[in-house]
Amino acid sequence: MATSKEYLAFILDQLSDVDGITYRQMIGEYIIYMSDKIVAYLCDDRLLVKPVPSAEQLMPNAIYEPPYDGAKDMLLIVNVDDRAFLKELFEAMYPELPEPKKRK
């Protein structure tokens, strides 16, 4: 099941207070960027973030799930309705995210 455009719009609205949020579609799913760094995936109407230390600290009981078969586990965001938490989470994660790979 691919992520719906309605779910994408909802998540983008929830993240509207976070600077630098963009997205790219990838085979029916979406990659969420924050100032050109990959921070999350939208897969099967689920928001999954990279398991960096700050995210693990803010969500100590988080569920780890792969975004798709064969992928590394990420942290499932269960409470996507908490706009303030999402802002805090994304801003805490940003410094720990890897720099984007340079294209040749």
C-alpha cells in the first residue's frame, strides 16, 4: 500500500513550523528532508525517522520498523498529531543527521 497524498499533506502541515522541510516522491512513498538532509520516510501511511541518539532519547519506548522490506529499521512516530513534539524532534535530530551525499 503506497502512502496517500492526503497523509503526505497532513504530515507536511504538521511539520509546517519546522524550517527547511521538503519532500521527494520515491515509488509511491516519500522521503522527508530538512535542509537537504534526509530525516524521515513516509511509507504505507507511517512516519518513520532515522534512529539517531536524540530521537531515541525523545522516544525511549519507540517501535523500530523498516520502512520497506530489506531496509534498516527506523523509529515509528505513533503520535503524529503532536505538532510541537514533531518540531522538537526534527530540530533535535538535525545536527546528528549525516550530510547529503555529493552527486557526481
